Amino acid sequence: MSPSRGDTAQIDDVSECDARPCSSARRRSHAPPTSSYAAVLTAVGALLGALGTSSATAAAPLSTDSSEVVHWNQVAASTLGAIPGPDGGAPPAFQINMGMVQGAVYDAVNAIGRVTYRPYKLETRTGARASEDAATATAAYDVITWLLSTAPERVPFPTRAALMGTVNSAYDASLDAIPNNAFKRQGVAVGHAAAAAMRAAREGDGRFGPSAWVSNTAAGHWQPLVVNGAPALDPTPWAGNVTPFLMTSPSQFRSAPPPALGSMQWANEFNEVMALGRGTDSTRTDFQTYIARWWQSAPVFSWNEVARQLITRAGLNAEDSARLLALQNMAGADAAINCWNDKYHFDFWRPWNAIPADATHDDDNPLTQEDPTWTALITAPYPEWTSGHNCLDASHALVLRAWFGDDPVGGPFQITSTATNHGGAAVRTFDTFTQPLTELIEARIWAGLHYRSADVAGQLLGRNVASSGMAHYLQPVGSGG
């Protein structure tokens, strides 16, 4: 049922700034507190008390189009991707942050009107005429600004205030576009509640914890490259011990181990990357070099951009768009978590560790020949096994393929590389999701970053995470998942 007149009166009192023009500072004073788990839970209770509840047989929401969901996905990506790497902007942390934003947006939109899908964290519902746009903008805004304001400054973060100002302006513009009435206030309130529930769930989740790496100089183990006299270390080594969103543990989908150093498989993969992945005098073609550099792009940017294209093309409504982006980004977050857990569990050496190895650290395989002059085209500051890019890309692509098919209706889609100096066009077109995933396996070998089986194992991990997440979370009410 729709909220009673009494319910509406309660919602009206949530904030005078939620429905009338206010200064940004005044409006922000009504956001839930960020200081502690207890404070967040208190905020959730207060907000939900203002919302009132509706039964499972309530009227369906007055569904809006996806424009605001798509807009705030773009705001989240551009903002969170601008955080310095060690402060939470490196690829695995960036993906974890996007999972929080999109999970909260889903809960906010899903809480309006009739129960269609199971909630993620927010159990209470609000009236069917609450503004989905206000709910979307508020949930996203609260989580983004929380992440911006609480990001530890492990390296200088001079753009923090400017980014906060940009997000504040985006939120003001979103609210200004919505009529000032009780339904707007209901949407704002449920958005605050969804964000607060997500923040409470992520309290003490292991972000920014200690590094899991223990140095081991034996053959087969990773050692960081030394750059300008200092080791190049992972900016977010804690990612593999973060509490997952959809998995039961950070290692639920533990990969099979790397090939044994004495095996034929190891020799074949060693020799392949040695020939194709070297920085100079490689057997790569110019096109292969371009592709290797082109894929040195953040998967979070690439696949959320693809999702926005296809959501808009397909005309999905706000509810379905929010659900898609939540599953996509929470699965991506879990793929990053499990992948980084694998990396430090196996601690397997990169090509630039193995190929130039000296006599005391070589693989003792007669089918491999070390080369002390070998360097990779591209390097990365964390262990080999498995490929992080392949973990993330496969998880995103599998969710999108489940929605749109391998060959999306309406034709090809575009991916824009965020890499610099890729030596060619930034925007490329693909007909199917299989195409970029197949190319990515080769690209990481051409870059000198990975052995073939690390790429394949990464994609398997990403698919497993996404498949499990879709089977068990955000399911239709009444399903057996």
C-alpha cells in the first residue's frame, strides 16, 4: 500500500533541504554520520523510522527511465577513479569502491514500492510513488562523498576538495531537477538509508589493512622491480583480505596453482612471453604492441562505460539498470578481492623475475634459457598469479552477457582505453563480449606482464565469481537462489 498521510508527514520532516534549495553546506549537514559503526546504525534507524513501511503487495513504483542511474554511475566512476592509487584509486580498490556505490543505489531503488527483487542490505521499503531519481542520486552521493572524505592520505591528495565540490554540484543539479514534494523527500530518505546500510556493512571490512606480502627470494617467488633505487610495491596490497560483497570468503574461488617450474607447460609459457613480451627486439607486430598498450586501461572505466551504452540502447528502467550495475560492480569487486588474495597466496614470479634470473634463482628447467638483458614492455607492482585485469574484465563481461547476450541486440559496442601512449585510436568497437576477452589474454602476454595460464586462470576466476553472485544475490522474490 502507499504511505498513509501520517507516513508522509514523517518523511516531510527528514530534512527541509531535501525538497527546497539550500546551500551545499547546509544540505550536507543532514547526511548520516561517518564516524563509527554505531553511529551509522543509529542513522539507519532514524531514517527508516521516517520512511514508514509498505507491504509486499504494495503498488508497483512509478518506474523512471535509467538516465539518473546511468548519470550517477558515471559520476561515481569519474570521481572514484581520480583518487590517488595508494589512497584508494588503484584498480582493485577503485572496483571495491564502485561496488559500494552501486550496491547502495540498487537498495535505494529496489526499496520503492512493490517487492520485486531481494534487497542487498536495506530491508525496509517505502511508498510506490517515491522518487527513484532522488533515491538514486542520494544513495550514490552519500557513498561517494563518504569514500572521498575518509580516504587516507597515504600519498598527497590535492584534488580532494575539488572532487568533493564537483560531486556536490552534481547532487544539487539532480535534486533541483525533481519537483519539490513528498515523493522527492521519500526518495531522498530512502537513498540516505540505503547508503547508511552499506556504510554499516562495510565498517571494519579490511580496507587499508596491512600488506599480506612476505618476501621470499627463492626461485618461483615474486620480487618487486627496483625503480630509482626503491622497490615498486603494490599501492593496495590489502585488497585480497577485504570482506567480499557476494562471496563467502576472500578465497572462495581459489585458483589452481601455477605450472610446476620443471614442466613442459612452464617452459612453453616462459618461452612464449620471453619472445613476445620483451620491451625491445620483440617478435610482436606493431599492431600487437598497440593492443598491449591499449589494454593498460582500468577495467572499471571500460566496462561501466559499456554498461551505460547498452542500458541506454536497450531502454532499461531505473530498477533493472540499478540491479545490473550492482551485480556487475559487486561481482567485479569480489573478483578483485579473490584475485588479489590469489596473488599473495601463490606469490608467483613475474616474467621479469623469471627470465633474467641468475644461476642461483633459475627454474632448473633445461627447456628454458635465462636472459639477463630481458625487460618487459609493461610492468606491474604485484605478484603474477592470477591476472588481475583478466579477473576483472571477465566478471564484468559475464554479467553484461547475461543481460544482453554475447552479441548484444542493436549492434556493436565501444570500449575506450584510458591508457596513455597506446600509439593508436583510444576508442575501439567490438561485436561480442567474447572478442575483447579473447584479445585480452594475448595482450597481457604481448605486454610481457603474464604467462598464458595466468590470464586463463584469471578469466575463470572472474566468471566463477560473477556466476555465483548472479545465482545467489539480488534474485527475484520467490526464487530459490
